[in-house]
Amino acid sequence: SRCLWVQAGTHAERRSMAAGSKPQPMETENANELSRGKGRSRICKQVAAGISIAVVVGFVSAKLFSATDSSESRSLKPKLDTENDPLWGCGLLGPLPGISETGETTAETQRFIDSLKKSSSFQKVSFWNWNLAPMETAQGPEYLSKDFLFMPEIWGSGVVEKKWVREAGETNFLDGNGKRSPAQMADIFLGMNEPDIQGSCMGNMFGTCVRPCTPQAVQQNDCPIADSGVGLPPGHPNSQGMCDCWSKSVATGVGFWPVSGCDAQQPLPDLWAQEPKCIRTVMHNWRKTAQIAWKKGYKYLSTPLLAVYVSYAEKFIQEACQCTGDSGDTCACTDASCGCPVYVGLHFYAFDCQPRATKAYESFEERVRQIGTLMEKYAFLKGAIINEVGMLNCGGPTADDPICVPDSGKFPAKDVPDFGCPSNEDLPDG
């Protein structure tokens, strides 16, 4: 698929799901496993050119600004409590050119970093990679300098492995390869990846394999193996849309996988309609993860990083913060100590090189409005983290095609030499 998202890093390999069993969460970090990371950027490596930018922002309400009395203009000056309400600014993801293993930068790269730093109240550039520390990827190692702030994430729905969570604020921490990184560990901990949709297996079955094989399918030898390699001919799942997505591939998000303690095969996308035991299991795991993060100095948490549904975040907030009503006044706890998130995590994709014709911009704007409404209802919410932005190589989701079948749109990536977007009405410059 075309993955022109702004940050083109890799998922660490989530390959350890034994035949038909629950996959091990990605946060079980191992230098050897991490060095074999392969995910979205491997599939789209022809697309990811140069430095990739992640959008990591916070919303700032109008009351935080005041107009000057200048006779020449009325500019807005921020009145921000950045100690307790930071601006994370713009960020980067993926192997960055011009940074050495020891964190030294070339002049050109440093000029770029210095520009991005201005967007952050920390005067640092945020970095994120679906994992707990910088790591080795299929495109190379993720070397950072002292000007970077790394944002860790628990990708899965299980409890994070305590020993792999670095101390918040720590510098010169050990990265996923066991080497010292001069970057600083942020004091925000991000939630699980895209539980609100079932997603798909990556690679040659992207968009068609939408669930993992059951033990019965494996036993009956009815479990085709998906492969995340680039340029492979399309593969086909079994008649129920199942495949082996753990041997040679990875899933787009945690919503693809089963959860130990839940009856449904894919309980997370419709979590709030599952049996109470399932909801308790997921939230118990999150609270244990939050406690580990809190004790290691993390001040802020995010909701799960959502693919589509902001309503999912609201339900999660109500459960995590133990709210009895539709306002922050009804919540028993509003900080990380109990697992209460103060940022909403969101991803944004357009389709088929047509962000307007497919109404992608309209959808994104509506989700931003929904987050604003949440912030008005729950005053402890500080903003949003938007850390996946991009263009998918398909005609757009439908009821029959809920995720994306590659090259199914008007402007398939296979017809463009660089796998990019050709000039069209929506994108005149491609």
C-alpha cells in the first residue's frame, strides 16, 4: 500500500503469536527481536524519502491568548503554563539522516532540528516509534541527538514489561539495541495502537486478511501466511478472511488481535459492548501499565491512539478516570496515577491521492471538533497527540472494504515510478 504518512518508521516485530494463540505484546523488548522490526515503513520504503515528520500537537483554547494593544496590529500572545500544560510541537520518526550513533549531527540536519525545536515548549523535537525506545529498523538504526524527546508507547493491550520502561526525563538511556542514546525520555506515555478498528495484516494480504487464524484453522492447515515484503504478488487469506499474521508480517493495530480474558476473537474494536469481564481485563491491564509508568516519573498519559472513532476515547476516559457522568467533575481521578489520560491520541489518513474528493479533510476536521467537545466536557484534558498522518493507496473504506485494498483507487501507486501521488485536481503538484 502507499503509506505516505508523515512519519515512516517501523513497528517492532509482533511475530511471536504461536499458531492460533494470543500474540505476545510488542513491549516485551529484546534487542535481537527489535532489530528484526518490519512494519509499515518496510512495505512503503520506496515512499519514505528523507526525513519524516510526525505531527505531535496540543490544542490551545482561545482563553489562553490575549490581544496586544499595539496600534499597528492585534497579534495573539500565548499565556501558557508550559510546566503543567506543555506544547509538544512537531516531531520526527524513522531513521534520520545526518545523526551519528553518538548523537552528533551534520550542519544541515542541525539546522532542520533547530527549526522544529521552536514548536515545542521543551525546545526539543519529539520522536515516536510505536515502542518504548529507539531501535533498529529495516531502514537502519534510529539515532537521536540531545535535542530529541522520545515518547514511549505500549502498542498492545497487555501490561507493559516494567524492566523495559525507562525513567521519565532520563537522558543517555539504553536504546533497544543496548546502546546509549543522548536523547531525553519524555514524561508522557502513549496508549495502545488503533484498538477502535479491526485493521488488517500488512503486506501482500493488506486489506483482505482482517483477522488472525483461529486454532481450528491452524489445525486444519487453513491458515495462509501473510508476508510484509515489498513488491510481492497479492496473497489470499482463507474464506473467513483469516491468515497467519505473526510469522512474516504484522498487523496495523492491536484491534486485529484477540485479548486473553475476552470471549470474542477481536474484542477491542467493540470493547464497550463486550462482556463486563472483558472490559475489566483491558482496563485492569491499562491501570497496571499506568502505575508502572507513574512510578517511573511519567506525568501524562494518552488515550489509545485512535484510527477513526473519537467516541472510543470518551468511553476509555470514562472508564480509566472512573467518571460517573459526562463531565470532569464526576471523575474520581484525573491524573496518571490511576491511568487517567489527559491527551487524546489520533491518526489521520486520506485515500487515493484525493483528500478532498474522498472527504478526508472533512472527516479530520470533524474529529478535531469532537476532541474539542471532549475537552469542554472534561476540563482536565490538555489536547491531542496526532502522530500518524498520510495517504493510503486505495479508493477509500466502504462497508465491504473497511480498511484498504491496495491499488484499488483511481490513482494506484503501482502506476507511479516513486509510488507517490500524481498531479490531480485535489493535488495539482502531486
